[in-house]
Amino acid sequence: MTPNVVIVMPAYNAEKTLRQTLSAIPPQSYSQIVLVDDCSIDGTVHLAQELGLKVIQHDKNKGYGGNQKTCYNTALELGADIVVMLHPDYQYDPRLVPFLTGLIQLDVCDIMFANRIRTRREALQGGMPFYKYISNRFLTIIENIAFGQNLGEYHTGYRAFSKKSLQKLRYEDCSDDFVFDQQIVAQAAACNLHIGDIPVSAKYFAEASSINFWRSSKYGLQTLWIVLCYLLHKSHIFRQKFFTPL
């Protein structure tokens, strides 16, 4: 049976890259695409509607995590069996959609990540700032040890989830900011979901979404705090509902 694959796009000022992103997605790899616009000030919404996408507009900017919450809620309401988050900024290679969903469809994994760091040289040549590379490597090592995983990176924005995994996770309780990405992974690890990854090339350019050094530093500290909370929960020192399945 062919799964209902819904691609969700958390969007903010993606007018310049949306068409290019869509054109690179394999046409038979999804059932529907939903773009959630977080109060863009360019023509993202008009273009998305022109291209035939289902568009949801926030009436106020809810942040990256808040946008994802709307994405996942909408996909589940549409009856998605698999949900793929793909940024419309053309930073990640859209051609990988069927590979991410394939391992979920085969029930090999519950959640799939696209790993941008196959080698150091490739990541840096793709334009990843050196400080982001170093912090990514450091945080990924810490998280792999803490969560008992063996992932290439935790900080990718290109992810796929099975319906059953999203229905178990308390993602509505996560932050509306960028650290949402790490909170939902910690929840997945605590719920013993199977997480896998595959390599993906990534490009860094003016229109690609990114956060600056100071916001990256805040994000890094928040990630370490999440790891600590997870360890306290798993060791039964301080149990938290946040890490328990719905």
C-alpha cells in the first residue's frame, strides 16, 4: 500500500528559492505539500498559492518551533502516514525525499534525518561556517553519548517522521524557538523510537536560512540543558512528563 506522504515546509521569506526547491522534489515521492508561512514580508504566500500548494498563514510570527508545530498538526489532520520536513530555502537536496521516506515505509526507522556532515571537507566546502561545524560536532558527540544513538548530526532541518512517532511525541510542549529541533529528538530517544540518517549535500548562500553566532551560542547552551534534563529523567533522579509518550 502506498503511504500518504505529506511534505511540510516551514517558510519565512522563501519567495526566491521556493520554486527551485519544488522543482527538485521527485514528483512521485509525495501526496501533498503544505507550506506554513510565518508572516513573510515577501511574496512567499502568493507564489506558493500560484504553485498549487496548500498554504497556511500565521497571523503572527510564531518562531521556527511554532511553525513546525503547525506543520505537523496539519499533516496529521490530512491523514499523513509519513511527514517530511523540507525547508523551502533550497539549502538541502530535495531529491532525497524518497530515500528518507523509504526506510520509514519499510519500518526500519521511525524517524529519519538527512546528515549534512559526511566529511569535514565536504561540509566546509558547502559553505558551513567553521564555528558551526565545530559546535555541531561537539554537540552531536555529547548527544550521541547521552541519547545512546549513533547519528551523524542532530542539527539538520531535513527530517522525516512516521505518523506513529509524531503521535507519541509531546512536541506541543517544546519551545517555539530553534531549540525545538533538539527537544523533539530528546523526546524520541526517551520514547525508544528508532532514528536513522542518510547523507545529504547542503548549500549555504544568502537566501538559505541560518542563525547568527549569538543565537547559535544560545541554541548550543539550550541543547546542553536538554541533554542534562534527559539524563536526569532517564536515571530516575528527576522524572519529567515532557519525556514520556502521549
